[in-house]
Amino acid sequence: MAMRLGEMLVRADAITEKQLQAALAEQQRWGGLIGEILVRMEYVPEETLVIALSRQLGIPKVEPALLEANDERAVRKLSHEAARNLRAVPLALQDGGKLLVIAMAEPQNLAQLDELRKAAGCKLQPRLIGPKALTRALARAYGGADASLDDEGDGFKVVDAQGRTMIKSVDQVRAEAGASEPPRPPPMRPPPVRPAPAAPGGAPGPEEPRALLQRLEEAQRKEVAALRAMVEILIERGVFTREDYLARIRR
């Protein structure tokens, strides 16, 4: 029986048992692949994960030369939408165009392989690539990044498995969350924080920056709670699955 990835990383001293248990708890709560969770929690570098997965699955990792080549004939075998949704990047055509070498973050996913085979119309030879490297390779191959977060202010986008935008701003999250819950009384406002007396020479007192930091942290907590609540509501309504959501935020 093949050794599990987490156990392999622990035995190689790449992570600790405590880190593995924390990642497993996160996986149980939100789902997703344990390797990508370990990378997201910054317990292990992505390159270390790719090496461990390559050994576990017996699938070679992507050679840098293939990534840099950007074979246009190979890229044309797969549409941008299919490559993005199936998390794969065409690398090279071989055997007279009958074999497509393709980079995948989940080459062990047989359902994805079947979909890719149908979309490309030829045999596939998968190569292993890390999730972050896959995002960069997609941008290089198709000429643009697939961002899940907007660049400005409160921009936030959640998309379904077909790439359709379901949520596009924090304001929309708040509106949707409010529509699905019974009205609540307005929260009691805390008494205004008065700045501490200025120190000699006109410098601000020591209490003022601390109060500002507390207000910023409280605002951030409310934003995160609103986003999580809306995502859970959409998952419960069947708009998209937890796996679709996690696949998008990993990009």
C-alpha cells in the first residue's frame, strides 16, 4: 500500500506531526487536497510538495524547459476555458500530434484526465506541477492571469465550475447574507474612542495608534465573517460545491 503524502512528508522531516494534524483538521472542515492545504498554510514549500507527490504517484514533475518552450501547437489543442476549469496546461505535442504532454496539479484525478482527453482529442502524458506554478503557466500560455480577487478596494469574486461570477463585491456578500437571514437589531455602538492627550511637542499620545489598530482588526473580522457566511449559504443552496470554491481560491 502506497504511503500517504502527509506521512511521507513527516518521515522526510519536511513537516512536523503537529503541522500535519493541523492541516488534516483544515481539510476536514473545508475539504481540498492535503498537499495544497500544507502549501497554503506555509508548512511546506510548493517545490518540496511536488517532489513528494512525484515520488508517491510515480508521475514525473514538469521540466523547466517544457514550461519555457510555450509550444503554440500544443496550446491550441485545449481552449483557455477548458485549461482553466480542468487545471491543466498543454506543454508539447509528440508522436505526430497524437500525444499531448500536459501539466496538471492533480494528475491522479481520473475524471479530469477523461475530460481533458475528450477536449484535446488525443492521448495524454501528464506531468506534475504545483498549484501556484500552474497559475503562472496558464497566464504564460494563454496571455492572462485568472485572478479570483479584483485589484481594487472591496472587489471579491466567487465563481462556479463554469467560470460564471456568483459574487463580485463585499457589498453583494452583505446584501445576500442579509436577504437570507431574519432582520437583526442594529448593533450597539461602542463609545467613541477619545485620543489620549498629546505628548509634549505635539506628538500623538500612546493610546491613539492602539485604538486605531483595534478598530481596523474589528473591521477585518467582520469582513471575513461576512464572506464566510455568504460562501456557506451559496454552498448550501447548491450554487457551487465546496470543491469548486476551494479550486478557485487556490489559483
